[in-house]
Amino acid sequence: MAGGCKVDFDAVARQLGYRFNDTCILVRALTHGSALAEKNAGESYQRLEFLGDRVLGLVIADMLIEAFPKADEGALARRFNALVRRETCAGIARSLDLGRHILLGPGENRSGGRQKKAILGDVCEAVIGAIFRDGGFEPARAFIDRNWRDLMMVPDRPRRDAKTKLQEWAQGHGLGLPEYEVTGQDGPDHAPVFTVRVAVEGYEPAAAQGRSRRAGEQAAAAAWLTALGLWREDEENNG
């Protein structure tokens, strides 16, 4: 298999708590674009990721409505955004040890693709899409409930705005406004990933990624503040 990885269907079934009837769809959910040696040689996880993202959003929204009957729309939205963000999906993928099963091209494998947040988050969503296609809504919902329920019940608090904090810090130290620059864009059209660089006069710049320019700017600001010990990961708001 590409990248020296072979899918162990029994191990994946144990980790997911779901056994696929059609193992081909599972292979597709675990296949990164770099593993496709030539055009039309197969299909990557992108289409299943697109589907899984929507299934995840629907299930999480319904779980929140059920779990927090007195919460207003703003509180529900904060919880929702935290639960469906790439970092959360990547964390779920790590907890399930999905990285070792991802099919990667040799170059991506050598560069540490199995540990990359973007790839892990995408594969997590693709697996949800694959479960939905293979077994229907209820198995997909059960998978999400098992893996997101505890995270959903963490006490809510308004998330801080990294860009605002960075701007206030810079102005408070007599510096100019932080300057943001999009330095790259990757991923499919339906789910682009923007790389954004932020620079503050007199300090080393920082860069980070997000699924929109705004999210990338927030992530870059958080990365810059983190480097100076002014930000914690649990404060981050990737928009």
C-alpha cells in the first residue's frame, strides 16, 4: 500500500466501533490524494469528507438541542463551532489512532502526514461520511455520540478573540497594527485551507492555517501570542 501502510480492517473496526459491509468505502475514506499514483487511479477521501462534514454538523446540532434545552442560539453556536472544528476532529482521529491506517504517498508519508492536523481532521470527517454511506444515519450518529458526547458536556464559556487581543497588545506597546498576509491556499474547492502569516514590528512573524481567511488570521494571531506565552490553546477561536 502507498506510504508503506496497509489497512487492517479488524483493527479499524475495533477502533471505530463499527464494521464496514463494504470495505472499499473504508479504504476510500482513508486514502489521501498523495496516494493516487496517477490520474484516475482511484478516489481520495475528499468527497466522503464533504459528506461527513455535513453529517457531523447535523448530528452535533441535534445533540446540542437535546442536551441544552435552555441554551440560547449564541451559546449553542459556540459549542457547535468548538465541536466541529478541524482541531476537534483531528483530536478524535488521534484518540482512535486513525493516523496509522491512512494511505499516503511516499513523500507525504516521509513528511509526517499521519500526524498532520489537517489530514487527521479530514480523515475523521471522511470516516463519518463512509459510515453514513455504508450503514445509514443511525450508525453514523452512534459513532459521533460515542466520540463527541464527553466533549459536548464540557462547561461553555465565551471564546476569546486572538486578533483583538494581539491588536490591543501591539497598540499597548506602541507598535503598529499587526499585518496579515495569505501565503498559501490548499485543499479542494469545497474545503479550502488558507495559510496566513501575521507580522508585528520588531518580532518574529507567525503563520497558521484555517478554513477561511478569517479563521487563518485568528489562528495566526493565536500562534503569535502563544509564542510569547500570551495565549493558551484552549482560548483559541478559529472562527
